[in-house]
Amino acid sequence: MDFAVLGPVRVTDAGQPIRLASKARAVLGVFLLHPDTVLSRDRLIASVWDDPPRSALPNLQTYLTALRRAAIEVETVPYGYRLCLGPDRLDLLAFDEAVRQARLEAARGDAAAANRLFAEGLALWRGRPAEDVPLAATTQARIAELEERRENARLGWIDVRLRLGLHDELVGELTPLVEAAPLNERLWHRLMLALHRAGRRAEALEAYRRARSTLVAELGVEPSQELRGLQAAILDDAPVPAPALETIREPAWLETVREPAWTGLCLLPADIADFAGREGETRDLVAALDGTGTAPVIVTVSGPPGVGKSTLAVHVAHLVRERYPDGQLFVRLCDASASPRDPSDALAELLRALGVDSAGMPSSVGERAAMYRAKVADRAVLVLLDDAAGEAQVEPLIPGTPGSAVLVTSRGPLPALPGAIAYALDVPPAADAHDLLAGVAGVKRVASDPGSAEAIVRACGRLPLALRIAGARLVTRPAWPLAELARRLADASALNELRAGHLDVRATFEASYAALSAPARRAFRLLGSVAVDGVAAWTVAALAGATTHDVDGSLEELAAAGLVTAGDADAAAEPRYRMHDLLRGFAAELFAAEESGQSRAAALRRVAATARGHAAEAARELPLAFAPPPPGVPARTPPCPEGGAWLTAERGVLVAVAETAARTGLVREAAELACALAPFLIVRGFHDDAVRMLGTAADAAAAAGDATAETRLRLVRADAEVDRRRAGVVADEFRRLLDRCSQAGDQHAAAYALLGVAATLEADLGSALAAATLAAERFDALGDRHGLLSAWTEVAGVQFYLGRHDAAAATCRRALAHAEGHSAVHRARFLRMLGIACYETGHVEEAIGHYRACLDLCRDLRWTTGERLALHRLAQAEAALGRHDTATGLLARCAEMFVNAGDTRGEALISYTLGEISRWRGDERAALAHFTTCLHRLDPLNEHVWSARASDQIARSRAALG
């Protein structure tokens, strides 16, 4: 299989073209532009999309799969992917090899061989590299580099042909070249020379006149000394020799760097004696810095301030010193205020260390970079660049020859650094963090109070800088018990305690914050308004009162500064911006200090309103909250995976926004968001979140005197407790709410409270049925279909417990006829209950059909609670038909779901059904064991009916066994 990238991207197999889709060809183009180079996922995405879509990562995987299906051997390697090719398979590598050989022949004096090799190499160019595939702007630097290499090769070929006397041929070739690049003095020089040596003296002088006119008009400069000297020689009719066959023109300073002025130089800072942990990271980085290959190895280590990037990089650099015996160089790329240094200054620092006198130092960045590369050329050198601000700052400091390596630390990733292996550093695991604290404070001292040590590690968020400071404070206070520092870190802002000597976590954060632009600083402050682990762009946009497009630049700047990380996507395929706990605390301080009270309230009001709108729309597949529905509620929809995925991804943010709004007095906003979100939390089993959030909002409403909002929130909160089988806990709550609503004349809310009371009357089923029936009548009169369906659910359930299976079936069929257009959760519930009614009346096959329909709906809804309940009932029905093995298999799957959910009641019901199967199989002793297990797992205070049934079955088994 052969590949070509010097023009349109081509791939052929035995001469036949391989056809690929546009984006797959683009990904292939990136590999061909960087052959034999490890490309990370981030770099591939940045090379293919200027504005990556949410689905960039899965799309990339699809394109890589397409390449492999076409037998294109893309390797998966540590840190990314690689396509290994040789000069016999890729035109770019063939070009490089031909030009290299041509220059060798030119240096040996064989102009004819050099002419042939240059011609072969340049003939491979069919246009601009990868010109027919859609690539991002980040690839333009690589394409420009290749085009520059082509032009240098063309110039070398011209000089070879001048030596061979092919002047007339060159005049025809050079004339359009100078027209296309009129500011290129090297081309004008060769054209003048070719004209002069072809006997066309007047035209050569005219060419000089045109060149001078263009340079003066466009740049305001006179031609170079070389060009002026050639003109003078032509005027004097003096002999003008052809250029030497060694075509690379060397600056005068190159003579000063050819002598080995230095050997074995080490500029690395000292390694840390108490370096602890990071074994995996150290091993990976040491392996990455292998020093082999056709280009310098470049490894980047990125992470937030204080995570230990520099410490790890210095440690690794010392470990690999023997691989780079010619020297280990070091330079910091940011000053004490976190402002990036000019690459020119960094180059000057390195050149002085390499023996260059200041008087001989070139002035421009380009010349300094060239001198630096000449100094370290063909040497085994390791360069450690600490705290880089961006790719443009790093690129001039990379050696130009293989055998060397560059290790770069930066606060943010450097995805556009060509050929770099990227490594993102996170906080260490808990065990390593504990070892770091012990290494500074003392092993015995930390071991004396492991609980307090754990609290200190937790308060520091496992951030190495914070842990080192905490250990240092303990060392300077030998009389302090660990509990004292743990208390201080918990009672006050942890940042107030995390400073010792010149080490200060807040100061480290402040330096990074101060270097940001004003919009990025505000975005950072706003991220401190809500205590959450990570946010999507919409949250920041809502806080700022802007669009997601408006805040993209600020978020990218924060990521580049290491103040947020953006390396993963959430369940909705949205980029997630995460922040370390201590950084979030710092942002919260700034939010309180630098935003006015009015500004803070406005930001929270905006984000709460936006969150409510998004949550209400995403939850349209779910039932409404257990309270009178507000006006304008949109109709329920069929199951919607996208909405469920978004709610799953944003659950933590939505709960935190609701609680924060409640605590800051935004009662209406908090109540609306909490009620919009509660159905999702309850259906998906996040009862703790729901109860806490609704309780916080209800307390805030009570404090503000908003009785309507408080009642609504307490109804929904009590319903969440009923849903997780804790009806007894909220029995009194529902009665109080019923009294309050009745006294206030709120008949609608009173109907919900009455239904709640019915759900708590498990020991008085007659009263429960009467209350649920009355609630259903009131909902029907009020036109509240959601409330009516909820009431019929309770009515059917009580009818089952009373043994009125035909009545329960009638209720379910009636409800299913009314459930169209309402949440599929209602339909799933009624299908399951209708299946139970059919089962109990001997229509087992019909029951199985209803159970299977219920299962399908539950799975579409991702409602695992409903799924495992229906699966249990399906197993019971299969067993009743004698399909015991099938039933046992279903129960095993179901039991696993109950165990994973922590549902002991469900586990008890599994035991009950296993007891029934054992009895049907004639094994009464096994049946007794299962029924006994069922009874032990049930809560007798909340499971009156099932406890009574299990007790009856135990008595029956004992009687049968004598």
C-alpha cells in the first residue's frame, strides 16, 4: 500500500486507489503529515476540527476504525496513535531521503548525481500538502514548514544546475518564480546569475533594477550586500562564479559554535530527597523519554497549579541523565508573577549557559534559535522547559536533530506542539498523598493519628503543594497535635492555613489568576459561585449572562492556565470543565470579594432560571412532581435518551444550583428548579439528593414566609420518601400538610396531601383505599390527569393487597386508557400491575405479555427500579408455568440489580419467589430456608403485607415438614 500527501491525499493498493470518506481522509492526512510520530487524540482532534463538535472523540474513533478496515495500519500506542511508513511507501519521506542524498552528492562534488536526485525528489510534489482534505488551522504551520523545505530543496537544485551550466533552462524556470515571490532575494540572485552566464547581461541588470524597485517600494529597504555585489560584478563585466555546491548559506556566527565549547553540562535543579509516590507517572515519562527516533522526543506534562508538575519533571530528568550525556538544560518560561517570558530571553539564557558571549549574541529570535540548534546539533541533550505558557514559546527551544529530548511542563495542554507526547497530571491517589504528608511531617507523627491525617489530606484535596505546606506547618509546630491542623483546615478557609515560608497555595493561585484576561478572570470567579465538581459551558454562560460561544474563549484560557481541566466529556457528550477543590474555594473567595451583592444575586438567578428551563425540557419523559402542576407545563413525551443523558450529566450541577439559590434567598427560583428536577432524581433512584435538595428549598421558603412554595416542596419531598419505601417516616408530615392545605382552602394541594396520607396507611388498607379513591375523585374534578394517574396507582396497589384482583385489573385498564400523552412511567407501572392482576387470576401467559411490555418501556426510560420489579414478576410468572430454569436465570439477573441498588426489600422478594419455586419442585426444606431469608430481610415496620405473607409461608413449610 502506497501513500502520498505532497498534493492531494492519495492511498493505493497494488495501484488501485483506496476510497475513504472525507473526514477519514482528513485523519489519514494528519498521519501522513507526521509519519512515524505518536499523535494523541487531542492533537488529532485539534488537527481535524477548528471547532470540535461534541461528538469529536467518538467520531475520531469511527474514522480510525474506517482506516483500519481499509487495511491502513494505524497503531495504538501509549499516549496515542502512529502510522509507521518508510520512504518506499510515502512521498514525503521519499522526498526527504532524495534531498538528503542530493545534498550529500553535492557536498562530494558530484553535481550530476545531485541534479538527478533533486529532480526525483521535487517531482514528487503535486501541489500543496494535503490540499484536498479539510484540516484545522493548527496544521498550517506544518504545511508551511514542508513548503519551506521544498523551496530550500528547489534552491539547492538551482545552484547545482548553475554549476552544471544549465543557464537557459534556469532562466525559464526562475522567471515565474520571482514573479510569484518578488521579495525573495535569493531567487532574484539566481535569476541574475543565470541571465548573466547565459550572455544576457542587460536582462540581468534589468532584473536587479526590478528587484531593487520592488524591495524599496514594498519594504523600504535596499537590496542585500550579496545582490548589490552581483550587480557590481556584472557592471564591471567581472567573472561571476557559480554558487558552491554546498548550498546551505551559513551565518558568520556558525564558525563560533562548531568547536565543542561544552560537554556534560547539567543545569537541572536538585531532585527532592523526600520524593514520594508517582511511580506510575514516573515510569511512563521515563519510558517516553527514550531518545530514539528520527526527531527529538518531546514530552509535555500539564496540570493545575501546585499539582507537582515541576517536581515530577525534575525527578524524571535526573533519572534519565545517563541517556543524555552531552548535557541537561533547564529554563523557566514564566517569571515569579506567572507572566510568560519572551522566547528570545529564554534562548539568550540557554546560549550564555552554552558559552556564547553576550557580545556575540544575535538579536532576533530566529537567529538565536538557529545558534542554539547549531550548538546542540547531533548531541544527546535533555532540555527541561518549566511552566510553558504556550506552543509558540516552546517551539524555538526545541533542538533540531534526533537523539535529544525536550520535557515541558505547562499549566494547560499544548495540543498544537508538533510530535509531542502529552501527559496530563492529576492529584496523586490517597495513599501517595498520605505518604507525601508523612515524608514531610514525619512518619511516626502522622501514624499517631491516622484519622486526623486523613482529614488533612482530604482538606488539601491531595494537592502536593498543599500537602507539603501542611507538613511544613506541622514541622514548625512540634507541639501541635495533628487534630489541631485538621480542625483549622476544616473550620476556616483552608487557604488561610496553607502557607509556610515562601510556599503559599493562595499566592500560587493568585499568580495564575492575575495573568488572565478580564473575561477569563470573571469566568473563574463565577465558577466559584456553585460548589460542584465540573460544569459544562452552558453553566458559565448562564452565570455570565452570555452565550456559550461568548464564554468559549475564557474557558479555553482557563484550561490553558491550568485553572480548569477540559479533558473529558460527560454523559451528554459535552466537554466538562473541572476544578480542584482548593481552586474552587479560591474562586468562591473571589466571587464573594470582587462581585457585588447585586451581581452575585443576578448571576445565581440567571443560572437557576436557565437550569430550570433545561431540566424541565429534558425531563418531559417523566411524571410531574407530586404537587399541583404549575401553569404552562409542556406535554409529556415518549422516552428521550438525549434528555436523560443530559440530566445524568448535569445532576450534580442542578442540585447544587437549587441548594445555592435557596441558601441565598432566591426562594422562587430554587423551588421551581427543585420541582422540575425532583421527578428525575426519584425515578432514577437518587433519593438522598432529592430529599436534601427539597428540604433545603422548603426550609428557605419557610424562612421567607412563602407558604405556597413550602407546601409544594414538602409534598414532593415526602413523596420521595414514600418512593423509597419509607412511608412511615412521612406519615405525620402528610397529615400536617393535609391540615394546612385544608385550612388555607387549597383543595388542589390538599388532594395530593390526602393521596400521600393514603400511601402511609399500610396497616389500615380499608382507610387507605377510601383516601386514595377520594383523592382520585378530586383530581378528576380538578382536571389534573397527572394527579389522577398517581391516585389510580395507589388505588390499584391497595386493591392488590386486599386480594381484589379483578378490581385492580379494571383500575389498571381504565388508567392505561387515560395514560396516553402522559409519562411512560405511568404506563409502565400500570402494565406491571395489570400483569400482577392477570397472574393472580390465573391468566399467566397474558401476565407475561404485560410484564414484557413493561420491561421494554422501563428500559427505554432507563428506569432501573421499574425494570427490576418487572423482571422479578416475569420470573415469578415463568416459574408458575413450570419453566423453573428460565425463572431461576431471570431471578439471578434481577438479584444482581437489587444488590447493586442496595434494595434489601427487592432481595427479600427474590428469596420469596425462590421459596415458591423450591416448593413447586418439591423441595420444602429449601422453600423454608428461602421464606425465612425473606422475612429476615424485610423491615417489619414498613412491610406489613409481605412480612405477613412470608410468615404464613414459613408456617406452611414447617407444617409440611412436620
